[in-house]
Amino acid sequence: MSEQQPLVRAVNVIKDFGATRVLHGIDLEVHRGEVVCLLGPSGSGKTTFLRLINQLESLTGGRIWVDGELIGFEERRGRLHVRKDADIARQRSRIGMVFQRFNLFPHMTALENVVEAPVHVRGVRPSRAREEARRLLDLVGLAERADFYPSQLSGGQQQRVAIARALAMEPELMLFDEPTSALDPELVGEVLAVMRDLARDGMTMVVVTHEMSFAREVADRVVFMDAGVVVEEGAPEQVLRRPRHERTQAFLARVRREEQAAEERISAELEQLGE
């Protein structure tokens, strides 16, 4: 595949849940090494789109290619056929996904959580998988927590283990579905710092986020979605500071009001503590 071709290419992606259409024909490309942040209000279809890329949901219409390979289907004699489960699992193994909730196995240590998939899905030797897991835990700043269970870790630490677990499969693409939304505010920074490091190292990432500062600093491109369509996309500077569409302007104005209210609330709490 040419380096100039997109790693992810979505064409007229449609998704229905029963009689409700949640995606109305999404067209989007993501190039290798690019960080794309998906912004938008709840219910705009951002998470659904990620789940379609990773085949956690099935397309109603349209096509998605990853690294030039059609996701979920294969074409034979001009007709599309659903891929077999083993082939879907192979495709999915090339894509790492980090969810809002950490989904760690509670009965396994951090190290065991990271080792599990490489050994049982990719067939990596346990000794080699443990060595790589320790390297990845060190990468996310948790080398000293390798033998801790999830219940012994903070939310931010659990999410960093989840990132290490996804990286252990050596993915070409990382999908993040609001990875900081379930965290207390003081823990958000440590997860975003790991994601910044991944971006600097050239990992291709699609990130659903409400962290505007992260999108401004890290994204190569920002995509604003609303009501199942792409309303606006472009460089962070353009979309976040000079949005063209009224829906984008209204969304960002609401986000700024919420951020300001949160800052005022924190300031008031700090003043009370100081009294």
C-alpha cells in the first residue's frame, strides 16, 4: 500500500439501530501517523463510528477499508460476502481500542492483563509476552505496578494499563473512545500524557474526546459530528477557533461555558478549604 493512501477510508457509512438511523453517510480518511479527534454532542454517532471500524457493530451501508482491506466483507466475483469469524478476528487484531471503562480482568494483575491477548490470540511465547508487557507498562509509567490487581489501582492507572494492553497487540491503528470521561479530573492528565507520547511516536489514532486542550495540542485534524453526519473538519486552529458552521459554533460555546463553570466551582471549593 502506498504511504500516500489513507490507513482508514470510510465511504458513505450508514448505521441503523432498528428504525433509528444514527449515521447518515460518513466519509472520512485517516492517514498513517495522523491523529484525528472526533468531537460532538452525545448521540452524534462518534462512538458508533469507532465501533464500526473495529467491527464491534455491523455496517448497514457503505464501506470501510483499513490498510486497503475491506472491513467485515470480502469481494468475490463482484459480490460482497461477510468474512468468516476467524478473518474478522484477524482484522480486529490489527486495531487497538481503548474504551471509556477500563474493562480489565479483575482477577488478573496489570502484567497478566497485558500478557493475555498476545499469548492466547497471537500465539506469542509467554516469556516473550511478559518481557514486552513489562516494557509497555514502563512506557505508560506503571512498571512498579505490574503485580497490582485492578482494584489496587486508581482509575487513571487502570486506563493506562488498558492502553498498554491494546499496544501489546502491535496495532497499526489505535481507537480511543472518550478514554478520560470516567476519570476524576485530577487523573485525566496522566492518561492524556501517555496519548501525547503515542502521537509523538507516530501512532495513527482516532480519538473521541471532550478534552478540547488535547485536541488543540495533539490533533492533526478535528472532525465535528452532529446528528450522525460530519458537519465540519479541518485543522484544530480552524475548527476550534474559527468554526464556519453554526452547529460547531454552538457546541464550542456550550463547552466553553461548561469549562468556565467547572473552573469557578473548583476555585470556590479551594477558597472554602483555605478559610
